[in-house]
Amino acid sequence: MESKPPVARRLLLRRFAAGTSVFGTFLLPAALHGAMATASGHSSRKNAPIRPHGAAPSAPLVMLDPGHGGKDPGAIGVSGTFEKHISLATATELKRQLEAGGRYRVELTRTRDIFIPLDERVDRAQRRGAALFVSMHADALLDHSVRGASVYTLAQTASDAQTAALARKENSADRFLGGQWRDASPEVAHILASLVRQETRTGSVRIARDLVGSLDQDLPMLPNPARHAGFSVLKAADIPSVLVEMGFMSNPRDEQALRQASHRSMVAQAMHRAVDAYFAGAGHMADRLADGGDQG
């Protein structure tokens, strides 16, 4: 089978406070270009394949990850509610809402009450070429007075002690890079992986910001709700990823609310708005890149 020619791609390497930006142009293998475009949720118009007249562009794939499952119940609420059931019910509702608009393809890492290791959840998103990964949870604390939603992105160090404890509890495996760089030399693989991680981190921070802003319209939120730590399930190098804690099963008011289908629908609606805002922003950035980028 004839291999596809390499693709020239212009990437923003650094933006300085004074307004100056540094760009680099890289000649990438076609497969790598496709993976990086998926990671940022867009493909440059200049490099996009020509579609037949009247054909719609491929809808981005949103991978929803209902936390826990099977032998792992997750947090257990004050009245005995299992986090695994809440996360699956809310993810299923969010999938319904996202698909209803016809703008996205949506898959769940699990659709029933089964246990799936964290690294397998990441693998599924990578194998399917997901443009966005959203892990959905509802935590528990010893302090039953704490309530509210929060949003987490990946970082080497935790933003606070509570988040560090949450990450330790959620993690059971560690994964960062997949096998997409196997054909490159170690030096080139390191450079390309770093570029993808930079692009992925930018997307992760952006969807986290959109989620916090949208959830804050309808739900009580933790103080400083945008947090970060070393969550294993967020370690896909090529997919913007975020973990949403929808509330605390250890708080009677949060648990009671999450048991209600109407409340879960409201949570899903808020997350739906954030996903729309994220991809609208990705489209805007794609237009800017296609027109030559921000020259400062």
C-alpha cells in the first residue's frame, strides 16, 4: 500500500508576555499529523483532505469515562449510594444530549457495571482516536460538610493536599505515552511527544476552564474549583483530558441531588455547554492557524 506523503505543520512553540510568538514548521509523517490534529480537536484547513461535494466533515469523537465499576464501587454515599452508578447514569445522559445535537460522536469507556483498569480506559480513547476525554466521578471525604463540583487536569504536582489525596485514591496504574512514536528515533520521538503534550495540555486547560464556567452557573462549586494532580486516567499524551467531580457522595445534600435524574440531567446540560464551547474555540483556533497564526 502506498504511504502518504509527509505534511508540513506550523506550530506555536512559545508566546512571550510582550506579545511576541515563536513558531516552528515541522515536516511530519501523515499518521503523526493526524494524531496531533485529533489531539487538538481540529485539522488545519490547508492540510485537510478534500471532501466530496456535499459531504459533512467527520464529527469529533468525545470519549466519556464513567468512573469505577464492577468490583470497584468508588465512593459510597452516606445513604449507601455507589459512585459507580452515579457516574454511569450521568455519563449516559450526557451521551444522549451530545448525540441529540448531531455535532459529535460519543462513546463510553463502559456502558454497564463492569471493572475496567485505568490504563485500558486511556487505551480505548487512543485506539478510537478521541478528540476529547472526560472522566466523570463523585468523590467522598471524611468531612461530610464539604460539597460542590470541581474539575481536574493533569500535572506532576498537585494543586493542594485534598487533590493530592484524591489522585492517590483514584490512581491504580500509571501511563503517559502510547506506541505512536515507535518508528521514530529516540531523539525525534522525544521532541514530537513534547510538542503533542504541550498541545494536549493547552486543550485540557481550556476544557477545564469551560467546564468550571458552565458548572458554576447551576451547581455549588468547591473553592478554587479548577485543580490539578497526577491522575493516571488523564495521562493520554495526545488527547485533551479532564476529570470532573460532580459532587461529594459523603455530603448528604450532594448525594441526594445526584440520586435524582433531574439533577443529573442538569449536570449533563452544564457539561454539554462546556463541550460546545470547547469545540467552538478549537474551530476558532483552527481558522487562525490556517490563516497563518498569531504573529504577535
